[in-house]
Amino acid sequence: MNGVALVAYCRAGFESEAATDLRRVAAHAGTTVELSAVPANGFVIAQGKTVDGAAWDRAESAAPPIFARSVFAGVGPVALLPQESGAGRADRVTPLLTAIAQLAHAASPPWRSAWIEFPDTNDPRQLALFHPAA
């Protein structure tokens, strides 16, 4: 976790339980984490001291998360501001490509990929739809 955040997705309303999952895994890995969770957001962000990735993997196997449906390391969340396109629809692709390019230059290798995910709540689902410009 060398200065990288862990993000744990969970069902909206189960953020404190997912945070407990991360605390338990961290304890098994021999480290502590600072947690940030907003009720009903569907995710928890954990940041902690440097920990060996293999130690975290072993700890996660020994004390698997119950409420966190997926846990991954990375940077984010990244705020994306849709730009107005000429067709009257918001252009969400250009801000994504810009954010990916900025992260590629800012993050030291190796980083594997960039992908778009959203928490299990209704608000982000509206942003997940990419409609072609007319």
C-alpha cells in the first residue's frame, strides 16, 4: 500500500461494516489504516503505512472481507466534470481520457490499467451510461 489508497466497494449503508473488514485485514497484515467512509456512498477508502502487498494478500486470505464486495489498490476517486458537447449532451469521454493521461504521468510505474467503476448506489449509475453524440 505504499502511499496508495485501498478502495472497498460495498452495498450502500454497509460502509461501517466494510470499514471493519479493512481494519481486520490490516491487523492481520500487521499494520493500521485510516478509513474514510460516507454513509450511503457504497465505498470506503483506506490509507495506511507501507505494507508488503504479499502480507496484505495473506491477511486477506486469512481474514476475508465479509461486507466489502471488492477491494483494490489505486488512486482516486478522481472528480470528473463532464464537458458540454455541441450536440447538447455532456461529453464524459474527454474528461476521462484527460484524467487517465494525468494519472499516467503522475503515477510512477508499474501501474497496470485504468478502469471505470462506480459504487452500488443509484446516483453513479446515471453517469455510467455513455450515449453517443447525435
